Amino acid sequence: MDAAELKDYARQRGADLVGIASADRFASLPPEANPLSIAPECRSVIVLGRRILRGSLRGVEEGTNFGSTYGLFGFQWLEDNFLSRTTYELTLFIESHGYEGVPLFGYSPEGMPKGVPVAPDKPAPNVIVDLEFAAQAAGLGEVGLGGFFLTPEFGTRQRLAMVLTDAELEPDPVADRRLCGDCRACVDACPLGAINADDARPVGVPGHTMWVAAIDWRLCRACPNGAMVGPGRGERPDRIAAACGRACLNQLERADKCANRFEQPFRKRTPWVLDSLHRPVPPGERGYNPASAGCAKASEVGKEGG
């Protein structure tokens, strides 16, 4: 089993994205976020992705359907059923070749339960691997200013999982920033002011870091503009369908930075916005900037920078 065979099998089982990072790229991570805390003999970290259907965002973009469009097909079912099946079957493939595979969901640590360390030199369970770090280390993409993981294939539209293995596989090059242009569309689209670009910090693989804005997750959890908290996933909300995430996707597509292209632009109408009390926010008020988050005409696609 080599890297090419593994990637080919992953794609056969439904993966739209697959990248490999060598274990040494995680040396900078603390034990509570490091894959070697879970699998000390790990030699390779495989990161898998399945695309979020662009159409699953349509109901949220129009403000008319959240749960049965994005909530299921873009979030919970996609992660719990479709992506988990791909991850499980790839792990079976690895173990059928005599190597151990450790499948992991890409959850966030905020609000997740912590146990008691079993020994003084071990971190408390549960260790949750830094997924965005792993995905960048595996060459799949970058973290943009607004904290979204971006890929050249789908922009913001993917869900990711990992498999740790003791198989030594050829790694992919670490990804550098080339998609996010610090346009602040995500910042301007948030009516709650939850994204603070003036308080940015470098994140990512050493030597390949990128500046990411500070995010007030408390405000994000109160956001009625498409942010969702999934069961069993801690306190960090999913923002891909939120006003900020949809503004980012719109900007990336307008700049022709997503390889998955469509006949019509994603944003066809001026986006709706609610404040924290679920009251409509008129364009131009409460920090909302329709120039950054506004609709694109078909003739404008590809003419603006992201």
C-alpha cells in the first residue's frame, strides 16, 4: 500500500479531498491537540474531506429552510453518516494491509468533556486533534482571516475527518495561503461583530502560518443567521452557513478561486440579516456592509479579488 493506492481507494469510497501529512509536522502542537498523544507510533496523518453541497446552503441563503437543507445534508448527516462511512472504509483498507488506523472526527475542543489523566505524563482524555492544522499540514488548504478552512476545490464547502496510521506514506506539501485575500467580507457580514480582524494571530504549521482574526464564540452561538451547534460537538458553532461563511463563499466564487464552478452565482439577491434578538437588520446598519457581502451578477463572476 502506497500513498497513490490509498488516495485512489479513498476517492472510490466517496472522498472529494484526501491529503497526507507526516507525523513530524505536528511537533509544535501541545499534547492535548497532538495526534501522537492518541497514536504514539503514528507515522502519517490522513485527512479526508467530503464536499458540502452548494445547494444545501440554498435554503439558508434565502432564509427559508435551515434544518432539512444545510442542517442535515451540509452538516449532521454529511458528517455523521456520509463522511464517517468513507472514513471507516478507508480505515478498513489500511488495516487490511497490516497497518493500524485510528479514525477521528474533526471536532473542536470548546465545551467537549475532559476526563482525568491516567498518568502524570499523559494529557487528559479526550485529546482532540487540531483538525485545521492537520488539514493544512496535509496540503488540503488554508485557514482564512475569518477562521474558515478554505480549499481551492470548494472554498468553505467541506467537512473533514482524519485517520492516524503507523504506515509511512509519502506526504503532500504543506499548504500556504493563496485563497484568502483578507477582503474582510466575513467581518463586514457579521451583524454581531463577532470577528475581530484587529486582533488577529498567526496559526498553522510553523513556517507556513497565516493570520486569523479573533472570534467571539459566545456571540457566534447567539447568531440567528445560519450558525448551528451540532449535538455532541461542543460549544463552538458551525459557521459555514452563517452570514460570515456565506459571504466568504460568495467572495471566493466571485474571484474565481473555487475549482467547483456553477452556471449561476451563489448570491443572487441582497442577503437577509437578523440581530441577536432575531430582528431584521437593514443594510448598512449594525456593522453590516452589503458592499462586501452583497449579491453578484453573473457578469461580475471572476472580476473581483477575494
